[in-house]
Amino acid sequence: MSTGPTSAGVPTAGPVPPVLLALRPEIGELGGSNARYEKFLTDLEGLYRDADAYREQLAGDDGRPVYWVESSQTEDGPGGLITGISVLEPGVVGTEYAMTRGHLHAISDRSELYVGLSGHGVMILDAVEGDSRVVEIGPGQAVYVPGHWVHRSVNTGTERLSTLFCYAGDAGQDYGIIERAGGMKSLVVVDGDGWSVQPNPDHRGYELAERA
Ligand SMILES: O=P(O)(O)OC[C@H]1O[C@H](O)[C@H](O)[C@@H](O)[C@@H]1O
Ligand SMILES: [Fe+2]
């Protein structure tokens, strides 16, 4: 009896074979992946503080995805890793640079490694109880996100930001925590030719939001 992935890439019982992936960051593909999802501007209602600027962009939206993820998972259970690339188109909504929704892992102690592949951006990292950090990510830079940190990628450049990520297959994502808190603690905004970090005046605190 054979073990390992079926032709559709669905794991069956027993050890699975090694996985070989081809990173194509500029075109935004991960060869050998077995899952993909896309996010469109229409999916991001409420993400940016400037609702008028968001609506204006929607009016001229070309309908292409603003970010997408191609990933590979071949093992179920806590020992398996999900490996993928996240590809975020450049842009600005109001004064905020293009960003992902962001999340805390549903199993919140699960960590994640990000490796910059192409383009330039930052990650906003919020400790649920504690501080907020904004760290650069680009080619040759890696960011290890420990458990219990809410995380989001932001494209501060003019090209696609592509990152390789890897995290525990059972981690899951809690997206609601950011909404309930009124957004993340920090905003990454246009500042002259570059970017700067501002405190988000709408942020209510994750702990309070979770207790409410
Ligand atoms: O899941 P989002 O917050 O929308 O961000 C998009 C993607 O960003 C990162 O690359 C994460 O590792 C992915 O798991 C995530 O799906
Ligand atoms: Fe994550």
C-alpha cells in the first residue's frame, strides 16, 4: 500500500515525501504549492482608517487581487509546518501603506518565520499585552515572530513585497482580535519620500477588547 500524498496532494496515512518548492517572488508564485488564496480590495472594508479614501479606491478598482498567498501543507497535526509565500502589491490608502489583514494565531503560542524575498516593507508586531514593534523586511532579512504577537505585513515600497513564511500547521488565524481592538497599535504611514510609524488613535487594547 502506498503512503504519502495522493496525486491531489492530500496527505494519507504514513510518512509523506520531502517537499520541493520553487520560489518565484517577482511573479508571486510558489511552484509545488497545494493551496492559494487571494484577497481583493473589496475584502478589506474597515481595514484602513480613511474610509473615504478606501471608497474612492474601490470606485477605480481593477478587480485584481491586492495580496495573495500560495502555500504547501502535506502533514496534518502539530508537527507539520505550513510553508508559503505571501505577495502584497504596493499601494497607499489615505496615508496608510498597503497591508495584510493581520492576525494572532488561533493557538496563540505558535510562532512564525518570515524571510524577505523581494520588495521592501515592514511587519507590524503587537504583543497582546505589551509593546508594538515595526521591523523592516526585504531581501536578505528574516523576522522570527514569537507566539503571542499579533502580526501584519505592510508594503512600504513601489514593487511587490514577497515573503516566505513558515509556521505550525495547527496554528490557525484569529482575524477578529484586530477588529475588536479597533486596529493594531501602530500605523505605518506615508512620510515625505518614506514611511513613519504613528500610534493608532482608534486602538482600544487587545486585553480590553477580549474581555468586553
Ligand atoms: O492572513 P493575513 O493576515 O491576511 O495575511 C496573509 C498571509 O500573511 C502571512 O504570509 C502569513 O504567514 C500567512 O499565513 C497569511 O495568510
Ligand atoms: Fe501568521
